[in-house]
Amino acid sequence: MIRVVLPAHLRTLARVGEEVELELEGPATLRSVLDALEGGYPVLRGTIRDHVTGQRRPFLRFFACEQDLTHDPPDDPLPGAVATGAEPFLVVGAMAGG
Amino acid sequence: MSGVRVLIGTRKGAFVLTSDGKRDRWNVSGPHFAGWEIYHLKGSPAEPNRMYASQSSGWFGQMIQCSSDGGKTWEPVGNEFAYDGVPGTHQWYDGTQHPWQFARVWHLEPSLTDPDTVYAGVEDAALFRTIDAGRTWQELSGLRRHASGPSWQPGAGGMCLHTVLLDPSNPDRIFIAISAAGAFRSDDAGTTWRPINRGLKSEGIPNPSAEVGHCVHRIAMHPSRPGVLFMQKHWDVMRSDDAGESWQEVSGNLPSDFGFPIDVHAHEPETIYVVPIKSDSEHFPPDGKLRVYRSRTGGNEWEALTKGLPQSDCYVNVLRDAMAIDSLDSCGVYFGTTGGQVYASRDAGDSWAPIVRDLPSVLSVEVQTLP
């Protein structure tokens, strides 16, 4: 079980609380977590990754276990504590704007 | 008794104002989609409780919301705006070619007859259409693929398709406008397009009379005379009496012919409204006086409408989609400012009062006249 923490606007869109719990069939990677998140909550498609390019939106970051995983290869394994659900995977909106 | 519903898009959410036909007391609902930019929301002429909203964010991209109960509740629908095929390039600010990239939906224009069909004008400039109430969107790519496409370039606000006019007498005819490419017309329901910019003169481009490259800010028509178009250009107020085949300047005695919105009286097709702005580098009213100008002669002869509007120290702007007119008698005129005020006139512009005054910066105003 993977725990995902979303920024406030995406919680509102997906109509969820602070944390979302996901079940993955394969290894926990950036790509597999985001695929499962979008599969479970189709309204989030296009809000984290661009529909056409599949690339992360520029003002979003991915953190876990006090590490910035944003630029890690999308198919690298996430930290073990994320894979076991001990620590959450955080989708974070960059501090910018007004 | 009939009533009106005013739909307001702002930098930080949407607001819906309602009143009965007297239009003297207003109920304010919102913010809807708090914190998101709402470039535009509009109701279906065929089914007024069906409404669509463009919701966007620099962080999270584009959403489209749909309401079937007059804006009380909303459901997100499709948000995938994929250009048809390989999108190619257009001219960038520095003169280089730049890939077409979707940024946001500027304007939503519901079909006149089918509540499930909506046109979306987007940045980078293209026209999309849904026929399933927003679940899926398809590009009408004949516009972007026009031979002049690679020469289109963005205005300061981005290369946006901001105006979509549907001809009520001819379902195959659509007018659109792009900053800064100009106006285009389709006579085959959006399959093919041609520029309709003859007569426009823009000093900021190498050939002032070029076929494309004009920064058209807004076009308006009266539904009873769809061949007569009125245009607020970057500079110049223009009119066409032949569906855009040719344009004549009608700026006349305006204190400035720079501005953004333009609209037409509900019952007098030769009565039009603009809000003069000082210049392209000073986006506020001349002399700090917020004045709507009305022409009852289809242009050239203009009168200032000031009663109830601030006549000193006013330095707001009124954006291109932020004016609307209801169809009561006499018609109501509404406009919103970048300072968050929405002003309304119940007497076709003779007098004005704010109906809400401390919203986030207003991006768009639409009004529905309800039975």
C-alpha cells in the first residue's frame, strides 16, 4: 500500500482527504505511483503530468523520506519506506505565485 | 418575473450573481473553484442551466467544469486539448519559430442549439469543439493549419484565440479572432478558414495592411444582423458591413481608440459600447475617469457614459471578455474591472452602480436573461 499526499487544490478536485492510499501490482516507482493515482482518480489526469508529453508539470515536485525525487528516473524504485507505506509520497506545489 | 444571472470569472475563482428582473438586489454565490484562474464561464443558449467554465492554474494546468443546475454544482469534464497531428511552429517574440503548445482555454462558446456542443478558443491559438458536453475535445485544425499559421505570433498576453462568434442565421459560419493574428471566418462549420482583415491598419507590424498579424482584441455582433461586425482592435474601433470582407474605422471622437471589450445593445443593432483605455503601455482609463462610451450610430459619434462610475483616480482595466449585455427592456450592460468591481447599468448605460465591488481581478463577465 502506497500513501500519497496531494496539494490542497488536487485534493479538492479528487474529493479526497490529505492522504490517498493506492495498491500497486508491481514495484513502486514514480511512474507506477502516478499511473495508479491517475487510474484511481481520473480527474487528476493532466494536472500532475501533461496529457500529451507525459512530463511533470514544471511547478510540481515529488518528495519522500526527506528527499527530492523530482528528477529521478521515472522507473527507479522509490525508497523502501514509501513502498511499504511507512512513509508517504508527497506531490508538492512549488511555492510561487500570488 | 424574469431574472438575470451574471457569470464572473476572476484570477482566483468564479462568482455567480443573480437578481430578479428589477436588477436592483443581487445575490452573490462563490467563489467557485477558489484559487484557480477562471478565464471564462458561459451558459448554453439552448439550455440556460447548462454552464461551462474554464478553470486553469500555472501549477495544475487546465480543467473544464460543467454545471447542469445553473452553477449550483459543478463536475469536472474532459481536460485534454491535444492538437491534431504534429502541431508545427509559429513565430515567437524573438522572431524564431516556436512549437505550438497548449496553455489554457480563454473562451468557451456553447452552441446556439445543442447544449452538449461547445467551442473552445485556446492559447496557443486553436479552436476546439466538444459534442459530448465536454468529455472529449477535438481540434478544428483547419484554422491552425492555415497557410499563414507559421507567421502568427503572440501578443503580450499570449497567442490566444479569444473570440468565437456563431452566426445564428447560418450554422456553417463561424468568426474567430486571435491576438495577434487577426480575424478569421469559416463558412463550412470550421473545416476551412480564411483571414478577414482587409481594411485593418496596425502600425506595429512591418506591413500595416498585412493579411494577418493584427492584434484584434474583440469582435461583437448583433444576432439580428450577423453580417455586421464591430471590432475593438489594439488601437482602432472598426466595423464591417459585409461579414468581415472589409473593415472601416469608426473610432470617431473617442478619447482613445485603444481598449479591449466591445458589445452591442440587445435591441438596437447600431448601438455599441466600448471602454477606452489610455494606451497599450498604460492600461487604465484616460485621465483616471472610468467611462463607457456609447455610439447610437454604429460608431464614429460617441457619448461618454459616466453617471455612477468613478470620475477621478481610477486606474483599473477592463479586459476583452469582461463586458456583457442582457436582453431585458431596457437592456442591462455589465462590465468587470481588474480592480474587482463589476458595474451594471439597468438603463442601457445611462447610469451605473457596482453590483459587487471587491472581487479578485475580473477576467470575464457573461450574463444570462432567464425566463
